[in-house]
Amino acid sequence: MSCECHQIGGRFIAEDPDCPAHGLAAQRERASFESTRDRLVERLERAMECGDDLYDTASDALEFIRSL
């Protein structure tokens, strides 16, 4: 069965809660991704300003990128 999320005439007004691309689990995964990304950006910005913890922050950022 193909995704019927956001389709006019589809079974769902918005998204199917079980849809692997748009459903509740996908939304939680996206929120987690964005939260982790935002924290890494903030850490990188702080590290660039003061030079503290740059190696550890860069290492965490690389690990995050590799997990994509």
C-alpha cells in the first residue's frame, strides 16, 4: 500500500499515524534528529568562540553525521 498522507481523496486528512515516512514514529525520529543537530550546532558555535572542547564537539558531530 502506498502512502496516502496529505492526498486529496485519501484516507487521511493529514498523515497516517502508522506511515513510516510521516507517522508518529517518523515524527518522533525527526524531532530527535533536529534536537541533536541543534545541540551540536550550539556546541560547535561555542567551541569556535572560545576554543574549548573543540575536539570532543567535532568528534560528536562526525559521529552524528555518520549515523545519517
